[in-house]
Amino acid sequence: MQYDDIDLRVRERDGQRIFELDGYFRPQPESKPPEYRRNAIVDLTEEQARRLHDDLGERLTD
């Protein structure tokens, strides 16, 4: 699924930071931003977020 916007939130859960990625998409092609719908994409631990950061950094420099 392709998203029009992606949002990142950081929350504390059980003493550890969790990175929550949410995507916002248009329910209809003509939808305006206030009508976008939220879809939770993934929750990552700090270690997973760092690994993803490293992987993305490698791919973006290729």
C-alpha cells in the first residue's frame, strides 16, 4: 500500500522506547487530507529502529 503521509511517534512501553509508524491514505482518489485514514504500519523497538535506519542508509546511498 502506498501512503500519502507517514507519521512517527515514540512512546514508552514497559520501560523501553517503541517507535510507531503510521501511514495515512486516501479512502477515495479525490479525498482531501482531513479525510485521510490512519493505518498502523509497524511498531519497532529501539534496536529494530536502529537496524532499519542502517539498512535504509545503505540503500539510499547506492
